[in-house]
Amino acid sequence: MTAPVWLGPVSVHLPPEAVAVAALPEVAALPEARRAHVLSLGIDEVRCLRDRHGRPGPGAEVDLAAAAARQALERAGLAADDLDALILVQGRAPQYLLASEATRLQARIGATRAATLSVGDLGCVSVSAAIDVGVALLRGRPAWRHVLVAMGAAAATEERYRPPMTVLGDAGAALLLGRETGRWGWVDHALRSDGSYADLFHIDYRDVPASDWRETCSDELTYSFRLAMESRNRLRDLNREVLAARGLTPDRLEAVLMQNLSRGAFAFWQSALEVTIDDACPTNLARYGHLGPIDVLANLDDTADAVAPGGHVLVMNSSPVAAWSSALLVRGTDQR
């Protein structure tokens, strides 16, 4: 059996400004039925990074990722030059076309020695793919000791409500991968995608001023029903795959986690997959909203103290692009 690569702890950087969902301008302007739906999602407030125009400015995602990366390095007692590789989880709205967000992050934190790349285009599931790449790099290069995965999540439009699913918040996150024992061991992982839904959610940006960008769901019925049923089947099969490979059953898990979309989504997944979603998920949903790829990391970190060393946790992740992943982790002995 391949020895696990160790992860964490996770460093999450939050902008200081918290805004109540009910106070968001676009929520007040919604028709009554839609407004009632937003207020029923289970999200109390979101963190907001604003520029002088009242929205995250160009480059905000790299700014958030850099702040979280510095925090992760300080927490681990490492310098940026100690990194063998740096992986940026791509955001959804780069500052420039053609330019490199990944090497901008590299320069920002001073990781001059690190092999630098980005992983993305799978929505929330991009973080799962990025960790998988980092694990593979460490396993394939015996001399490497430290890989940092970092990301920023910032609303790409002025409106934070993403109908019909959630409300977006802003944050940065980073975690170190290494060979020494850490907070979590990356035991097994399975990931699938389906291009049939590639542009189900999209922002039309060509020849459109940034102030007019809008997130659009091209078919809400497809999202709410057809994709929901396919996601149920995909995650069920992925869960079985990663658990069976290690001889585990769901009743032997200490926690099950996933991304944070809404109170109703948690109820659906618990019923559809016959699991109990850990309390960290609705707690973080209420105070942060949806943080894209950061959700599962924040939830994982907040679950750590309740899981005994050697206990297994299942982390499910999905995206409307559509992509799905299930990861099996084991609690380590590092209490940092």
C-alpha cells in the first residue's frame, strides 16, 4: 500500500468585511418568491473584498491566495524557498488573458525555487484535482519535500447571488503537502467529469463591461433535476470506489464532508446518499456562504479536532460544470 502524503493544516484568509445576505443590493431587488428562496438557503452573511467600485478588483483572487499562502508557510515554520512546487487553483476571472496568475503568485510570495503551475477549469472540484497533482508530484519525485496548494475565491460579478443555488463569498486558502506526518493523510481519491454540462453556468464577458457581467444558468430545470440525479449516481459510485479500495464501509467513517451550497442541498445529499453531513458544513455555510473550491478545505480543517488519530473522513466535492470527486483521508497526529 502506498504511504499517504500528509496535508495541512489548512490556512483560510478571510476579508474583514462581513455583509448580511439580506442586505445585499441584488437580494432586495429580487421578486418576493426569489428573495424568500435566497433567505432560506441557510446563509446568514458572506465575506466581501471590495474595491472602489464595490466589488473584488482585478487580481483579487491572487491577492487572497497570496495572503493564505503566507499564513500557511508561517504556520508550518517554512520559508517560501523551502517549497519544491507551488500549485495555484485557478480562479474564474483572471486579471488578464495571456498572463500567468500562477507565476504572479510565485513572485508575490517569493517562491523562486518552486516548480509552479496551475490546475483548474473544474469549478469547486479543481481543488481536489490540484491536491491529486501535488500528491503525484511528491510520490514521483523522492527528493521533493513540500508542495503548496493555494487559491482565491472572489465573486466575478457585482451580484453575489448565483440562482438558483447559493450566495458567493470571498476568501483565500492554502495548504501544504509533505512527507512528514501532518493533520490529514491523502489516502485515496476518485474524480470524474461530464462535458455535457460544460457551460450550464457561465458568464458572457466578450464585449461586455465588467460592471455588466452576470452569472447565468442556461437551464435551471437541468441543474435542479437532471444534473442532480446524475450527481447522486456519480457520487454514490465514487464513494463506493474509494471506500472499497481500502476495505471500508460508510459506518466506519468518522465524518462525511462536502462543499457548501445551501441547507436544502445538504438535506438532498443526506437522503440521496444515505450519509450524515458533518456539522462543520452548515456552520460554515451560514457564516461564509459558498467559497467555491475553498469550502471543502475550510470544512475539513474545522472537523479535525473531532476526529481521532487514525480516523477516516470522506470528502465529496461536485461542480455544475460538471465534475465530481470523492477523497478518503485519515487523521494524522499533527495537532497544529
